[in-house]
Amino acid sequence: MKKHVALALLGITLAGVVASHVRWVQADNGHLLELSGQPVDALGAWADWRNSLTRNCSAVLALHEDAPAVQSVSAVIRNISPPDSTTARIQGLWRSGEWWLAETEFDQLLPAVVLLQQTPAGLQPVQGATWSGTTHPWRAAPLIRGYISQQAPQAPADLLACFEARSVAFR
């Protein structure tokens, strides 16, 4: 067989295999790449990669579980929807000025990411700026960042950009 014929057949075969195993599908939150029937959030992966290259976290403080602020944020979150919220466990906490972003797990509730703001009355959850639930098949961080920035456009962009999902439920 001639080389150009073999290459043409190889190209046609490759195109056929790709066409039968790879396709874009419309879903509730946008488009997913479907690979052999499995949904993959390729656009979310792209957004995560681009975010990791462009974000500036110098003004954002990532607090550790032993920081005193974790206890005060936990107390606020535990009072959001008792009795189920009383089991709140902070998985990640980020701060930028008067703004806080807390990733939380519960015993009976789905995991949540809560935006809070320091006000004269104390630390308060921002109305409507709480993500609650799983994110599968979407990549968690870009989906949650987008949701919270849409609900609270006044929140610092660098705080949201520096959020990285830690909960097992978001993986």
C-alpha cells in the first residue's frame, strides 16, 4: 500500500474513532465534553488552569484550622440553619479585608461555601452568596467562584480567585 493511501486511511479511521467517543453535550451549567459516555468539565479545567496563572493571592490570607478566627466563623455558620448547621466543620477559610470565604462540611447537610462580611454588627453571611451541594460532574472551584461572584459582585475578586475546594464532596 502506498504511503499516502495509508495515511489517508489512518486519518479517516482516527476521525471516526474520535467522532464516536468524543462529543460536546449541553447541560444545566453549560457544556461538558463527553468521553466514551463520561462527562468531563473541560471548560472548568481550562478556567482552573487560567485562574492559577493569573490570580494574585498576596492580599488573601488562607487561615489554618487552629487559627482563632476559625472558631468565630464556625460559630456564625452553626447559627445559619440550626439544628443541622450546628455540626459545621470548616475545611478551608480565606480572608481579604472585611470579607471571608468559608468551605464547610456538616453531618446532615451537603457541603457549603459561605461568603461572609465583617459589619458593625459583627460577622454576617452575605444574603444569597452561599453555595450548597455537590458539583459533579463540574469542576468545583470554577463553578462555585462563578456562582458566588454572580450573587455578590461586590465581593473581592482576589478572594474568590484564591478559593480552592478542599472538601472530599467537591472532588
